[in-house]
Amino acid sequence: KRILQTQHRSLDDTLREKEKELSGREEGVQEEAQALSTQRSGLQSLLLQVTTRQNEMERSRMALETRERNIQRKQSKINRLFEDLLNEVGASIETSNFRASDWVNYDV
């Protein structure tokens, strides 16, 4: 009976040690899980920042393309107006030359 009691105590002691060991491991696993969760939250936040920045850059790129198209349109309009002006000046010079030649012929 004494041997059984000793074995029983020994088993109880071993069981308590294993329970403490498992409890310690469980706490370590929970701490690691919490650290991973915190790290995951940080990464999600960083991903959101990157995505937001990409969207901002895309909007800026589109705005620049729109400005560039507007500038090209305005440049084309200026070029057309300049051509029209040159044509008018050329026509005016031709008319002026014609009149001058009329005066020359008149004097002769």
C-alpha cells in the first residue's frame, strides 16, 4: 500500500510538472499569437497606406494626362489662329502690292 501511495504521489508530481510545462507553453503560444496578430494589423495598415498612395498617384497621372491633352488642344488652336493671321497678313500684303502696282501703273 505504501508503494502504491508513493507511486501515486510520484505520478501526481509528474502530472503537475507536465501541467505547468504545458501551461507555460500555452502562454508562450498565446503571446506569439498576439505578436503575430499585432504584426498582421501593422502589415494591413501598411498595405492600406500603399494602396492609398497608389490611388493618389494614379489620380495625379490621370490629371497630368488631362492637362497635357488640354495644352495640346490649346497649342493646336494657337497654331490655327497663327496660320489664319499669317494668311490674312499675306492676303493684305498681296492686296497692298496690287494697289501699289495700280498706283505705279497709274503714274506711268
